[in-house]
Amino acid sequence: MAEGERSTLNVGTRESELARVQTDHIVACLQEKHPNLKFSVVGISTKGDKILDKPLPKIGDKGLFTKELEVALGDGRVDLVVHSSKDLPSSMPEGMVVGCIFKREDRRDALVMSKQNEGKSSLKELIPGAVVGTSSLRRIAQISKEYGHVQCEDVRGNLNTRLRKLDADDDKYDALVLAAAGLDRLGWSDRVSARFDAKAMRYAAGQGALAVEVRASDTKVLSIVETLTHPETLLECIAERSFLKALGGGCSVPIGVCCTVDSEDCMRGEIHFTGAVYSLDGQRVVEATDSCVLGPSSEEYPKVSTGVQIPEKWRQSAFAAARLGCNVAESVVLKGAEQLLIEARAAIAR
């Protein structure tokens, strides 16, 4: 069927329950805006889903949860792919583009206590030597820095599997630290013992947001998914992705961010950004904070590539957000972040 005549679009997704719930939500929103179209969801397993006996950084982070989906997108088996934005690499594959970034939900990390620690709401309340499960080097570094009496251990699997491990009578974990948005989307908000302050526990670039990837040449699908773009989330994620890309980062290095837009009108107001790089043990941290004005400006912002399709009306603000992320990256490099990243990558490679 010719591109302009398509009435059914195939939507690629990972096969976990969370991925399906997220994809179904995006499809429902697309269906509401485009009632004449039909959508068919196609589940695809990724490398990150299949290899569960190694910590994520040891596997490698380039396309860990996206490559197989992008292959299906490239060969035409699917027309668009729904991702958790934080899983997307900072540089998109040739011929692919992020067609929309959906409204962000809770960007924070959440603490989930085991049955034995029910009623506790802080890692400070755990006994010395208590085991906290997380696969994120970013979380491990920050937990080690602020809560040195606990120890972090790797926990793999989808969200359901991780919670089953926590709840097992013979399991070793006293608590887990997970993305709050995933728990909320699955209706498990009642499992959350506490939500970390985003300014204290820096989150991953793109965390809490959903992104839709499409073929860059597919103008029809681009025009369809673009209708779901949320401008504030778009600008935040562009700044965060620019920071990550400038540092060559991914899930294999401990990098955290915090970004906010202070106005619902993205043609004015300011965007504020903090980026941080940690040593693996969390004892050293380099961070920087900056902000800039959004909207029309006499300054010509360079077009920093973030792999994101930007609607024309928000383009100037998006360029400002991208430059902000790069400026903060330059600031942390001047403060010594590059050495921390070199050390982290060398340690992981061993």
C-alpha cells in the first residue's frame, strides 16, 4: 500500500508489561486524534531483555533496548516505535528520528521497601549492610555518596520480575530503587515507600517521558505522531539529550540531570538545567547549573543535533535548550568530568 494510502500503522514495542502499557497509552492517544486510522501493536524482544545474567553496563549501552526495534522500523515491519525516552541513545541511527516526545510523568526515582522493611520511608532507616537493588550506575553512585551504610547490588529483569525478587521470602534485597513513572503507569504507586527529590537524586536523561521513533523520510507518520508532542517535555529532553551527547554518555556511565521549564508557554520564560557526573563510588561529583531564556532571541543558536523532530513554532526555543545542555556539558568538562568518565569506562571494561 502506498505511503499516503496507509490506513493501518504497525507500532513496535518491547514485550514487557510496562512497555505494552506505555505503547497502548500512546496508541489510544493517537487513535483519539486520528480516528480514521488503525494501529496494530507488534512486540519485539531486545538484547537488553534477553541478557539477564550480566549488569547492564557490562553488556554495553548502545541501542541495548532499542536496536531490534529500529531494525524492524528500518525494514518496514513497523511504522513507528514507542520507547521510554531514557532508553534512547543520544545519537539516533541514520535515517531515524524521534518524531514526538510525549508529556512527562514523574521523573523521580522511587524507593520500594521489602516486606521486612515495610513502614520505612528512607534509606537512612535501613540497617548497616542492608542491600539495595538497582542496575543503574547513576543511582549506585548517588546512593553510595548519601547512604554509605547500605550496599548496592545489581538486580535485572523487567519491573514485575524485580518486584517478585524483592518480595521473595528468601531474597537478599532490603529495598529497590526504580523509576517512579514505571510504577505509576502499572498502577503500583502504592508500592512506593518514598520518592527522591529530583534535585537531590539526579535522574536519567529523558526519565519519565515516552518517545516515538519513526523513519526520518516518512513524512506521513511524522505528521501523525507530532500531534502528541508536549512542548515543555520536548525542551527538557532536548537539553538533557544534548548534555548526554556532548559527554558521550549512556547507561554505562554515572550521569544525572535535573531540568525544568518555568513557563507553560514555551515561547517565553526560562529553562533551568543541572548536569552532574559521578565517580562510580559516588565520592567525587562534578556538576554545573545554567539557564537561558526561551523563545525568539537576537542570538542565533547553533543547530545542535539531538535526533528529535522539532515543530517549527518551538524551533528557536529548542535550539536554546540544546545549546544550554551543551554549555553545561562544557562546564562540567572544565571542572574535571572527563576524567571521571574515563575512569568509569575503564573500570567497567575490566
